[in-house]
Amino acid sequence: MVDLFEILIGKEGDKDYQKKPVIVQGITGKFGAFHTQQMLAYGTNIVAGVTPGKGGQKLEGVPIYETMNEAASATGAKISIIFVPAKFFLSAAVDALEAGVKLLIAIPEHVPIKDALTVVELAKKKDAIVIGPNTPGIIIPGIMKIGIMPASPFKPGRIAVISRSGTLMYETSHNLSVANFGQSICLGIGGDPINGTPLIQAFDIIRNGANIDGIIVVGEIGGDAEEMLAQHIIDTKFDKPVVAYIAGRAAPKEKRMGHAGAIVYGNYGSAESKVSMYAKANVPVAKRPAEVSMLLAGKLGKGRIK
Amino acid sequence: MRLLEYQAKSLFAEYGIPIPKGITSTDIEQGRKDASVLGFPFVIKAQMAVGGRGKAGAIQKCQNADEFELKYPDIMQKVVKGEKTRAILLEKMADIKKELYLSLFLNRGKRCFTIIASAEGGVEIESVKNQIIHEVGLGNVDAKTAEDVGKQMGLKDKPLTQFIDILQKLAKITIEKEAELAEINPLAILGDESVVALDGKVIIDDNAMFRHDELRKFQEISELEERAEKSGFSLVELDGNIAVVGNGAGLVMSTLDMLSDNGGKPACFLDVGGGATTETVYEALTLISKMKKVKGILVNLYGGIVKTTTVATAFIKAYEDKVLDLPVFARMSGAEADKSKEMLKGSRTKMFDTIEEAINAAVIEMNKNG
């Protein structure tokens, strides 16, 4: 599989090291325009936007193209972030993958399952990575962000955060930053039942590619991604500290709690099931977001909290 | 959207999956007419979006008119796991020889659809033994696959032929109606060797509903839920007295957990979406003010990009417009927190630096009022 970090930041010595070009699909929408400006301000190298009917115009100095093909061949960009409404996501994602995009950040919420599965299948064929849908994106603090997260919660460091929830990723990272645990990368896998990059894959990408002292996994009820990850941690004997959080312990069964993926059927997807699997993998689970940094400090065995 | 049994069965009928003869009503007068059309004996089945109806007495056999007069009203007012009866299905009794289990569901871990089948159905899926599990990609099931599954279940002759047909039709429903789950439990082999769907559970992908106007007729949505949906909010109503509001599903779930840990009783889960503006928060407060059981509001907003003063403005406006007459316990992180506190001084909204403090204050206040 393609290497996320190579696409995202490249290798030292690359002339565009840490400045890889990024295309914004749906750049002229209110949301897309706002976050384009925010990403540029953070240092992300946004080189093109795509909005059909607005080709030839510019936004924040970024040239706009009619199609993904034009944008990709004009810039050579292999990264794209999608801001279109959910019902247009499938065609935007297919355009991006057909145009040679290798890393696709899928922001839209409410993407139908069938469309997400179709994109996952195509991405496999094209050897591309999809993050999302329904993700806040990726941030490498201090270097770049491709997503909708605010900049303020994050600071550079050696802890990785993987999250199924946007605001909880901000909240947890903020708490980590305050406790002096900076982050090497924070990645939202998305709150939908189908993830372009499932939890286990995200975990492996980060453990193999980033300089880290530990990993925080922010999860929630629904599905069995946390259970599978816990088994994976056991099977692969991952020996760096992992601390988890799971939202939704108090949620009623068979009710969708905001995220399309946050629903419990019977014991399938329940918080108890996840907590007990994590216990087997020796992964402590915080009771509240603010507890994560304390558990991490305990795991690292040194009082880094000032 | 979870379809009720009779709604799922109407889809089955549309696609040619055999179902028993049945009629659905919502009051006893219509029920009596249905009974005379159908003829005794039959089964009275509560239509509610929850499992375990049989054990709870929400499905009962009915032999004659006297029983009908007792059982129909009894089943009409049943509540199982918080779910009320929404309609009543009267259905002819079947001469069951064997009960099978069959479903197609979205396998989240494997990221594909998966068949689960068993020759030992009629119990809840967790207890179904000897499950035959088969992954089928985007959901298409060809005749060969269907036959393999049927044979693995030990079916042969007429039941096998019928099973193959039913499985393929169930797959067609799953694909065409964009279901996350399509389950027949039990799928019964009758005395005459015919195979019939005695129950049906279908869950449609809510996010695909924009492509399925034909399913809108099945959607039962409260006025509040409808209004929330229009504003782009997610709302789940709960039993307690403290409304929980925030931006982001994860953050609101987390707040709900912490409130419950501290002995508070959530009245609802309301996610106003990732951003928070004066308008969205004002609309959220308006919605909550319409829920009679709510005695206080707990707000947890992660600011980040949004200035907290934007949100404070919404509270002040809601009190001024008399939309809101409840105490609010709010935690807002982000820019200009001090200024927001100053703005809200003297109002019924108390601002806290941490969510833990806001929750403590909310729980104490609610206990004070009994």
C-alpha cells in the first residue's frame, strides 16, 4: 500500500518536503472557502481548487479549475480534500481517484453507505488512501493541516491521536497539549459506519510511520473497531503506551447518537464490550476526556505534567 | 430508519418474498373489521421498533372474538424497552415445521455486506447456533452463492429452491432500498414445504433517504425531530430532566456519560453540528424549550474557531425573546471566554471553565428542585 507519510510530507531532501501540494474540491462553498483560508494560514500548500462552473477564477490567490483532471495535471498534486455536500461526494471522490489522487480527505457528513463502499473499492484498485468520510481530517502540528480542525488545541510533539470524533479529537489534543504532551499527528478516521481508513489501518500507518512515544485512541460506541484494534495490539505485541477513551457509555441501545456509526445493537458496539477487550490488551480507558493525559503520564512512567 | 414488521413485510411482498396473510390497524374498530375479514384464529402482533416482543407479551395468539376484545387493547398499550406499540398487525397463523434464520447486514469491520443464515432460527441473533456466514461485497447474491448457503443449512428439494429465491430477493431489497440490515427471523418451512417470512426487520441507511422518496411513507418522525433535522441537528430524546447540548456527536455523548456518572438524568442528546453560531445555538434553545420535561440545560461547546461571545449572544437573545426560561449550565472553551462571562452576568446562564464544574452545578440545582 502507498505510504501515507510519503504522500503527506515526503522525504527530507524533497524540494517540496512538508509542502506537498493539495487540491480543494468544493473550494467556493462557504465551508470550503473558509477552511481553505484557515489551512493556508496554517502553512498547508494549497495549489488548486475545483468547482465546476467557476474555472479560471481565484480564491485566496488559489486558481480554480473546472475538473479534478485539469487541477491534478496542472499542479501534479496527489492530495485532495473534499468539501462538497454528501449527495455529490461519490462523483467528487471518483473524479479525484481517477485523476491520480493518492490521499483523499473526505470531510462530508451524511454520505450514504453504498457510496462510501464504492469509494473504498475504487481506492483499493487505485492504491490510494481515503480518510473519512465524516472526518475532521489530519493535522501535523506546526507543519500543516488538511481538514477543518481549529489550530489552537494542537502543538508539536511525540504523541499520536486517532479519533472517531472531531470535537473529541480537539478536546483530547487540547488536554494533551496543556499537559505538555505535544502531538506528532492527529488523524480523524470519521464517525461513519464505513471508514476509508479503518481504525486498525490508521493505527498501523502511524506506528510504522511516525516518531511517537504513545498513541491515544478516541473511540465511541458502535461497530467493533476498538475490539479489533485491541486484539491487534495483543497479536502484534505493540509495546508503546496506548490510552483509549470511549464516548457513549450512557447512550441507549438502538439509538443513533449523532454519528451514523454510533449505534449499539445488543452487545454489538457497546462500550462494555470495548472496555473489556481493551483491558485484555492492557490499554487503560479514560472515564472522561480530561483523564487521558493523566493515564498517559502513568503509562509513560514519568511525571511530564507540569 | 428501522421499518416496523408490517412495513418490512410490505417490501417483502413487493419483491415477491412470501408472507402470511395479514392486516394492520391502529384502533380496535378497524381491528374488528380486519378480524372478520381475516377470520379466527390469528396472531395479534404489536408493531414496535424493538426486539423481544414475544417474551413481553406483545405478540399473542387469538382464538375468538372474546379474546380479541381483551387482547387487542392490551397489546395496543404495551411498552417494550421504552418503545410503544405504533400499530397492530393481525396475521394468519402458520403451520410451522421448522424455523430458519436469514439476514444480510452491513459488516462494518470487513466493509462489505454479509449473509448470516442458520437452520436453527426463531431466537434472537445472539443465540442463533450454527451460523453460516458469507461475505458478498456490495450485497449482490447470485444463484450459486444462494444455493451453497441453502445446502450448508441442510435444505433440499422444494424448500431449497424457495430459499434460493428468497435470499436473492432479500439481497435485491438490500441493494435497491439501501438497507444496512434485512433480516427474516424466523423464515419458516411450513407443513406443505413452502417457505414463508414470519417476521421482518429492515433498517434503511438514513443517509440514503434522499434517494428513496418511496420509503418516506414509513418515516415516523416527531415534530421536534423534524425540526431538529431541518436545522441539521441530531436529537435523541431521553427520560431525564437535563437537556444536553453541544457541538459534535462525540462531545455530546461524552457529556451525557459524565452527567450520568454524576447522578444527573439527561433529557435529550442534542448535537448542533461541528460549528456553533448564534443562530444554531438559539435554534437549539428554542427546540429544548418545547420539551416539557426539561428543567435545566447543560451546554458543552468546544470553541476553537468559534468565539464564545457568539454563543453567549444566543443565550441573551433567547432570554430577551422569552424563548428560554430555564437555568443553563454552560462550558465553552475558546476565544473571549472572559468577555462572554461578563456578558452573561445576572442572567440565568452560568458559565464554567470545565465541563465537570458545569455538571456538578447542574446536578445540585436539579436535586434542589426535587
